[in-house]
Amino acid sequence: MSTDFSIIGKPTAMVDAAEKTTGAGKYTDDLSVPGMLVGKILHSPYPHGRIKSIDGSRAEKLDGVVAVVVGKDAPKTYGILPVGHDEYPLALDKARYVGDNVACVVATSEAIAEKALELINVEYEVLPAYFDPEESMKAQSNLIHDNKPNNIEKDYHHVFGDPEKGFAEAEAIAEARFIANEVTHAAMEPHSTLASFEIDPHTGKPGRLTVWSSTQVPYYLQHKLSLVLEMPMAQIRVIKPLVGGGFGGKSEVIPLEIIAAVAARKAQAPVKITYTREEVFWAHRGRPRTIVDLKTGVTKDGRITAVKARVVQDGGGYCSYGVVTILYSGALLGALYDIPNIQYDGYRVLTNKPACGAMRGHGTVNVRFAFESQLDELAGKVGMDPAEIRQRNLLQPPCITVNGLRVQSYGLPECIEKTVDRSGWKQRKGKLPKGRGLGIACSHYVSGAANSIIRSDMPHSTVNIKIDRDGGVVVYTGASEIGQGSDTMTAQIAAEVLGCTLSRVRVVAADTDLTPIDIGSYSSRVTFMAGNATLRAAEEVKKLIAAAAAKKMGCSSDALAFANDAVSIKAGPDGRERPSPHSLSSSSASVSGRVEGQILRGSLQQKRKDEGPKDSMTFEEAVVAAIDFHGALTGTGSYAPPIEARGGKHKGAGVGPSPAYSYSAQVAEVSVDEETGEVTVHKVWAAHDCGRALNPVSVEGQIIGSVWMGMGQALTEEMVWKDGMLMNPGLLEYRSPSSVESPEIEPIIVESVDPEGPFGAKECSEGSLAATIPAIANAIYDAVGVRLHEAPFTPERVLAALRAKRKAKSLNLTEGIDPTSPERFREHGGSLWYKGKGPHRHALDPSRQQSPSAPGGAD
Amino acid sequence: MKKELIELSVNGRSHEVAIEPSTLLLDVLRQNLQLTGSKRACDDSSCGACTVLIDGVAMMSCTLLAASCEGQEITTIEGVSEHGSLAAIQKAYGDWGGAQCGYCTPGFIMTVKSLLAENPDPTEDDIRNALSSNLCRCTGYNQMYEAIRSAIKAELAGIAATR
């Protein structure tokens, strides 16, 4: 850990911690403005249907209803990707999933709005629907989007090196299908948007729009609003209040954000819409169910010779981030290990379910589950320890991978070493009691994408700093704090550069009127990119202060040190640091700035009395001098990724490249109950190379949080569908782990000090998630000798695998009922009652009376 | 439904509110009293983000009818800080990373208050079990345990200092 910084590297409470722990901080649903109305959305009950007519007249007549909004009120498409503008805020021609947004009622209360929803008459022409991606890919008619033949949103086919030759050289090959089921972010704060137009007093028409929204991407929201509402962006102000978690679920524009603005325009009044938890599940934009057919070859020394991956993603009804997701699945096969030959075939398929988007770790997670599991299998085949096989395949940075990714700082070797050491891997593996095992896996992630969604060379982050005579440092940053600590990171970097206390820094963030563009909190880009912009802005304003202080103290700018809230001449020739009479006794960051503020004010009044050359000035004196000499003290810093980091030129090469990658190595210790199939994770040791831990408390929190979320996906979380209907749209049914289901997680910070990161920092919030799933899978194998190929590893799946291992007779629930009934539960999207096939219904079951094709044979 | 007048005692203060009988306590707190610290995060009383203390006992305000709370002492997150400064548990949550996005934090703090009032020296398991009524998606709970231990130490030190 670093010791020569004052604020960087010290455990720091978040600058907004008090707002959160007192409940004083405002999230979007906590806000209200005078005259505010409530909006409620009507959703489609059908997975696929043409909208023939919508009649809202009965709803409009209900007392308290101000407006009924439909697709025709905003017939402009949008989407998060330039190639994916396939969504209307309210469906215009078709509904493409159960839960799709069809109409919106604006009323004086939630109760009235809900009642009014029932009075809206929508006539649908129900269309055949697609639920299984491999079936959907064969579609010839009733396409979900007419311009996407075979319901394929996008497909990519990449060959790097010579995979055929690589497999020929391999001395051990493994090939298997892996399935990772659908998961969602389930952030604790449901999506919420408050939209308010200023009404022009002369014309009575809506003028400037202000939108408060729970978003990770205020600038993208501003942009999409301007597209759909057909207003200039400068007439739209987007403000991000406190956000209660995102994880990618708020990293694109969610329908309700635009619906609220359209509703406010039609109702001529401010409108707030907050999703129910059920609606949050339907809004989704989570991680798609993914089928990975993976083949890997290694030499008998464990060196990987080739990898072939075919990935099919069940993308849901709209494009969303889909093109990026399917590209990440292939791209980040590289930059972790040294793989010389890669063949990748990726298919992003449309289905009639809520759209999938970006979720922590994005498209890399499900492929990493497959790869790390398969690598373990190959380790077994060549008789090598799983930790060692990973150490045999390390990259030698700085380098560019076969698929065009530039790698510089690479802490993976240290991560593997440390996690192996802390977990007692060498001493304990193979020696644990029956049913208990250890598993290891690695993963990595980008510190921001080197190529932004907006196709241009513009900076990805710009930060402004203003310092005035009050000595306060105000940082204006577009970076969106979503709980990951970006406001604190911003303040820490500014304070470290300027040598002032943290309490002096005030962060104004994510308000499109005040703060310059930052493209958003996704791809774990904020510390690296907005952090660098902050650093540059602080350096710029520091130069002005240094010049003025130098003038006052009769020395050169280079001779000055900024630390402890003072500007002093650096140590003399005897090397000893001259103690500044003005420095505060403690340089550690404080949660409450009250005490220090009083001391500062006292010393400020003192200092005005004595002028004249000296070897040190307080921060305020230097600031005052700088303003006297230069005028206003402002600084701007921007960051755009360097061209060398932006990757190759092949189709789809834009996704994957990053200025820096984080690395993770984890060991999981599990127990498997062979009677019940229940898996218990006892502990996970997670080493994460974050470049430099700017705030160790936050870094550890992010590592723990991502490992925990990976564990959720590994063991319990799964969206369960029946004929396009989500069966578990609630936090308990979705099985988000509570404290009693959550293991101890030991985070191990590794610092490789990236050459381009701010103070060497890289990301620490996404890179760890992907390794947890295979670490648990590999630990299950170590514990009970079964290799699980489908996540989550529910008791049912574990028992089925144990049975198969014992070659026990598999239970066939439909044996003897109907020979044409589905053999696998997942066929036809999981419905056992598809086309009337499936187990017997009771003779008196009403549905049996109605349906012409009775299940099973004759009564 | 016609509104009726009820009197609620919240954080030591008395409030007269006109509500429909079916109104939930959470909505009275958030909308009528502008005490937005208690949150709604689910539809089915499964997450604990709305946790308040009713006569010192942690309960979910989304499943309580406001009218049924007349005559009881309601404590919300807004009533936890003492004399304008952070209670030990609030400071500890901030210092130890117990709060990331902060949305679940008010609910957790009320649950912890209730736990420590009943059991001032809980074991690891006691804490884990007590916290199981609140869901968090950010922290994985680990740093919350550290925060709680630190708060207990601080409280004991504070009590010792006054002796």
C-alpha cells in the first residue's frame, strides 16, 4: 500500500455518507415539486401482439385523471446504441414482451391512476411468440422486428490466429455446452423519474424541461429526450439525485424516463413515475440467458493452444446494449491469459421477453464461467493443479493480444499468488473433509471502453474546478455517483493534487446545466477517466496557485509542495522537510469538516495580518494571491483514451479495448450436501488488481459486493419464465441473498500501479464478479466430483448431476403420458403446458374443459 | 374513501394527519410528513427498506396501517441522530463502508438499533440473523458487520466515559 500520499490510499468515509445514514439524502422518489401529478404505466399482457387500437376515453373521464398518454404522443424511436434505435417510449405498433409499455395515465393520486389503467381498452392482435433463442433464430415469419431476419439482432464471426492448427497441436481438448440463466440487477431503488416543464408565460406552451431521474447516464438521457421530444438538448436539464444502485440497470434510458417527460408535456404539469418492484423486473435490461459452446485445447504442459466459442444470447424484445454484449463475450477471451488462437461466433437473438442490457461484468461473465470451468477440466486431464495451469498461461505485458487488446499493468500473477496463499490452497486442497472443496478462477474487466458509444473523438470526461476567495474548492464533474463512491474519488483526487483537506472540496455532479459531459457510470470507467480529468483540472488550477505563491515567496514554482492545507517551499539541501508553521496537526481525512472549518477560519483571520516573504503560506493565502495576480481561478481537465488503446480494425473491434484492465483471482471454499443438493459457500478469498486503491474501504466494498453478486448468480438468482411471463418478479422469489445466505468474503487489494490511471488506479467494481461463478463451480467439483454446466447451481441441478454421476435412473415426470411432450423442461421456453402437452391435469381442472387438445392420452 | 383525522407520534413529535383508513404508515411518513428517509424498495414487504421502530420494535411500515399506529411511539431514521450529530451506528456505517448506495441503509440502521436495544453484545450469528430481514444489493453485508462491531465498541467507550 502507498504511504507517500496524504489522502489517496487512506480509508475514507464517503463524502455523502451522512446523507445516506441519516436519511436526509434525496433519491428521485423522495422529490416533489408543486403541482406534481403521478403517472402509472399500462403494460402489455401479451408477449407478442400488434396493437390495433387504444381507447383511453373512459379513463380520461375518471375524476382526477389529467391525461392518458399513448405511443402516438411520441412516435420517435430511440435506443442506447446508435445502431439500435428500435424502441418507442410507449409501444406504437407492437408490444414485444409481457410488460412492454403501452399507455400511461397521469392523475392526482396513485390510487386514481391505477383505477384508470383498468379503464383503458387496448385491442391486440396476438402473434406467435418466440421464447427460446435457438428456436427464435430459425424464425421465418412473425419476426419481432421486421428489419431483423431470423430474429437475429446481430451476429459476429471472428478468427484470430489459426485455431485449427492450434487444436491440432493440443494434447488435451475439452468441449462442452454451458448455460448461464438470466439474472437482473435488482438495485434496491426502483427506477423513478420526475419531469417538469417550465410553462412559457407568454404562450402557455411547455418550454424548458427539467428531469430528475435515477440514472447512471444523465447525458445519454438528455440526448434521448431531445430525440424523442424533438427539443434541442440545451433546452433539457437532467439532474441526477442520489441513486440507489444501478449495476447497469440504469446505464441506458429506461422507458419510464421518457414516458414521464412525454406525460408532463401532455398533462402540462410535472409528472413523477416510480416503478413498482414488479415493473423493475419487467424493465430488466439485465444479463441475458446465454448458451456457450466452448472448446479449448492445451498442451500437456498446460499451455492453451486454441479456444473456440459459440455464444448465443437470449436478448429479449429490443436491441438495448445487445450488440456490445455479444461482442464482449468474444473480445474478453483475450487480455486475461495468453491465448494464441481464437475462433468466436456470437449470436445476439431477439425473443419476446423483456430486453436484456448491461449488467455488472457485461457479456464477459457467462463466457468466463464456461472458460474457467473448462480450464479446470483440462488441468485435470493433464494432471496439473488448477492454480498452476493458470500460472502457465500468463501474458507478458506490455503487449497487444491476438485480438487487438493492449495490456499494460497486469497484476494477475500477484493476485493468483496472494489468493492461493491466503486460502491455504496448497496445504488444504484435496485434504478437506468429504463434501467440502476449494475452487479457483480468474477474471478481468475493462477500466472503461476505449471506444465510446458516441462515435467521435470527443473526451469521455471533462471536469471543471473553481476556487474562490473563500478557499473552497468546487469540482464540477459529470460523473454519476450511484453508490460506488465516484463523488468521494473526485474529492480525494482534487484534494491530493491541491494539497488541501478533503473537507475543503465540494463536488457538484451530474447536472447537465452545471457540469461538463461525462458519458456515464458504466463499463467501470469513472475512476480511470473522470478521475484523470479531475486530476488534470486540479493540476491546471494548481499551476496558477503555484505561480502566485512562488511570486509571493520569492522562489520558483517547482520548489513548492502542496500538502496539509498549505503551500510550502520544499525541503532544503539537508533533505529535511521544513515543517510548516501553518500545517494542521493531522493530515488524515475527516468525515465531518466542522471542526477543521473552524480552525481554518481562525488561522485565515490571523494570516491576513502578516504579509511579506516566508517559506510557507496557507492554502487560502495562496488562493487569494492567485486571484489577485491571475483573476478567476478555474481549471478544466479532459480525458479521452489514447489511440494506441483503441484496438484493431476488424468488424466489432470497437468493443473490448480499454486503456487498462483490472484482474481478479479467487478461491472459493464450499460444502455440498449430497442429500439435498444444497451448496454452502463458506468463504471466498478475492484478490483484485485495481492499479492503486484510492480509497481502500471503497475498493474492498466493491470487491466484496461484486463477489457477492457473482455468488448470487452462481447459486440462487434466476429469472424463471413461462410462456414469456416472468414467474418470480419479487426480491424473495428472485432469491437475492440475505445476510444469512451470504458468506465471508476476504478482499485482497493488489496494486500494479497502472501507467495511465489517475495515481495508477484502475477499476475495482466489475472485474471480480465473473470469477466467482466458476470458482464455486470448480469448488463443487473438488467437493463432490460433479462438474456443473448450468448456473445457478440450484439444489435440483446439483442433485441431477450427482444422480447422473452415480448413473442412477433419471426421474422422468412425463413418462408414459404423451410421447410428444417436451423432454426437457426448458423446451418451448419452459412451459410444460405448451400446446397442451405435459403432465395430466385433474379431470375437473377448468382449463382442461376449455382446451381442445387435452394433455396426455385419453381419460 | 372519506378521510379521517389521526394523531401520530413520530420521533417525539405529535402530528395530526388526514388520511384514508387504508393508508399505509410508510406513505404517511413519506408523503404527509415528508420524512422520506424510510424507503419503498419492494411490493411485498420482503426487503425491509421501510423499517421503522414502533415502541422500539423494528417493524415494516409498508405493512402497517397508519391508523393502527395511533398511541404508539414511532421512530424513523430521521429520529436516530441525537442533538444534530450522528449516532455511533450512523458514523460507523459511513466509516466502514456499511453504506454504498445508501438506499437500504435507513432500514438497516433501524433494525440494528432494535437489535442492540434488545441485545447490546450480540454474537456474529446474532447479528447475521437480525440483519436477515433487510436486503442489500451493494455491500454483500460484510462491511456492515464491521460497522456494527465498531459502533458497539464506540457506544461502550462512550458509556464508560460517562461513568
